[in-house]
Amino acid sequence: MANYRRGIPASIIKAAFSKAGGRCAFPECQPLVLDNGTPLLELAFISSLAPGSLRYDPGLTPEERAGIGNIIILCPTHHAYVDKNPEKYSAKTLRAIRETHFERVETALSGVESPGTTSRRLTDALKIWEDNRDNSSEQFWQEFLAERPEVLILALDGRAYTLSSRCYVGGKSIHNSGGNELDFLAQYGGNVALIEIKTPKSDLLAPTKYRGNVYAPSRELAGSTVQVLEYRNSLLTNLPNLAFHTPGLRAAHPLSVVIIGDLEREIASEDQRRSFELYRSSLRDLKIMTYDELFDGIRMLASAWAD
């Protein structure tokens, strides 16, 4: 992705920044602010202007390459991050990030969601799931869920919640360094849920039987469950300090959640199914949900909203 190039009409640049609402397109990004209060943002190109550069698309005309449809507004940090990870951020992915950002800006400006917004967001989330079911990038799923927190509503038993990502549960506050970094912290009422995510490609069970008809949990599944329980312990241990620095934080009886794997594609036999269900049902205060279960529920919600 190229930086600003001369020759882009000032009207296009102005329109691009205006449509972005003066914000970085990445979810939850809080860009640095200059002394005059202007956020530090950069104009970036989804498909580069020059042949041989990142995401160059020979099918675009020169006018299309220099047009607003090929521009995304990013902070310097995310601009550099995208450039360093072109395999994660294709032109298609960047356009999806930008369009979702536009929706967020429009909603913020209007103060209310327009009819059909919820249904459309759920439908769009399902499309992203179908296109990326084999995506093994944990960063991708972290950013996807941060951008579309409504997807997690089924993992939290339908509760209304406020979602924070990349939280520290052993530092000064949930947004400060110095502690254990949790993927997501959902606050609802007088309680919280700690959410640890892996990917749909993460294994649920060991590849071979442990003994008889029994399969052991995979290293990733066992490790992630212990990890989120350790985060829970750290949160409770540090709760007085965290609550002091984070007004409104309450954790009467924290729930731990792990989102991992693809049950439909991995579990083929009744022995595997039984072993998996026995393992996850035996865990106290910890919920394991697979990605396909999560999105099957979202499909039902999307259908209900459409009706």
C-alpha cells in the first residue's frame, strides 16, 4: 500500500477523510492527536498505484486507482502494520474493513441504527465466516470480533455487554500493561466474562485415541482452558487494584469462555463427540464454544431479524 502520492485531487483527499469520520478504519483504534487536536491519520491506498507494489491491481484504471474507492484512512501504526502483513490484509479484506468502518461512522453520526442494520451486520458476519472458515490467523479473528462484538452475544448467553479487547488483568487497569493479556473482557451488570480465542483451525482433540474409545483434548484446547482460568485467577487476585483504576468494573463471579475449533469439520465419530462433550461439560465456570456453533447461532439470529 502506498503513501500519499502527488496528483490525487484535493477534493478526493478531503472526501476520503470526511467519510472516515476523522478516525482510523481499524476497530477500537485511538490515533495520536496533534497539538491542535487533529488526529494523526494517513491516506493509504488499498491497491498500490505502481506496478509491482503491494496489492497492485492491473485491472484498475488510473482513475480508479486514484479514486476514493481505492483509499482507506489509517493511523501511522496500522498503516505500517498492514504493509508488513500483506498476506493477512488483501485488497478484499481492506475493503471489508473500510466498509464496516463507514457503517460505524454513519451509526455514530445518526445516533441510532437504521432499520435493517443489525440484520445486515449479522449477514455480513456470516459471509466473512464462510469466506474465512479456513483462516488460521488468530489476529484476523481477534480483529473481526473486536469490529463485530454482536457476534459474541451467544457465547455470553444473550446478555447485553460492553466489550474491551486486549485487556490486562494483572496490571494497573484493564487497559494498562504489566499483567496477563486477555483477548476480550465483556462487562455486563455486576459481572464480567473473560474470553480467550483461538482459530477455527485449532484442533479440539488429539489425533489418536488416548485409551479404549477415549480421545484426550488437544494441546491447544487444554492449554487455552488453563490459560483463561489463570486469567480469571489473576483478575480476582488483582480486582481491588483493577477496580480502583477502572471505574465500573465488577466481577462477582467471572465467567471464562474459550472460542476454538470447528466441531462440524473435525469431529467425525461418536467416540470423538462423546470425549469432547465430556471434557467441556466437566469444566466449572468455563464455557467452550466452537466457531461453527457460534455462527450457526448467528445464522438463526440473522434469519429471525430478516423476518
